[in-house]
Amino acid sequence: MSIDTTGPGLALIILAMALVTLATRWGGVFIMSFIPLGYRVRLFIQAMSGSVLIAIIAPMVFEGDLAARMALAVTALVVLLLKNQLLAIAAGMLTAAMLRQLL
């Protein structure tokens, strides 16, 4: 199957992607409404969120450039020292932007 990526074809692709995204997000909430949030389920959800974060970060450690690695280091340092995730993310983004501008 092939869809033309100009004109109405592009709008159809965007609409399809939006519907799939909404279905997965709402579907997860719908399914979880039937599951009681006991101790083990909460532990699983907490562990799952950490593993997703590691899955996103690990490739940058091994395949990223110097700016990406330094941004990760600064982010980790700020979150360990200040315990503020939002500030840590901002510091990491600023580090990556400055290093990429300078190098």
C-alpha cells in the first residue's frame, strides 16, 4: 500500500498517526482502570518508568558525541546535588547546546 505524501495524503498520514497515538495512550489508561493498584503493581510501574528512561539514555552514552555525553553528566550531577529533575534537564540541554555551538 502506498499513500501519496503530498496534499490530502499527508493529512491522512498525520491523522492516522494521531489516532494510533491516542488509542495507545487512552487504551493504557482504560486497561489500567481495571487493575487494582496494589503494592506489587506500583513497584512494577516505578521500575518500568526507570527502565524506559535507561533505554532512552543508554544509546546516547555509547553512541553520542562529546556534547551528548557531557550533557548527560551535567544532568546526572545536577539531579544528584539539587534533587530537581526539571532544573537538571534544563542544565543538560543548555550544556549540549553550548558545547555544540562551541565545537
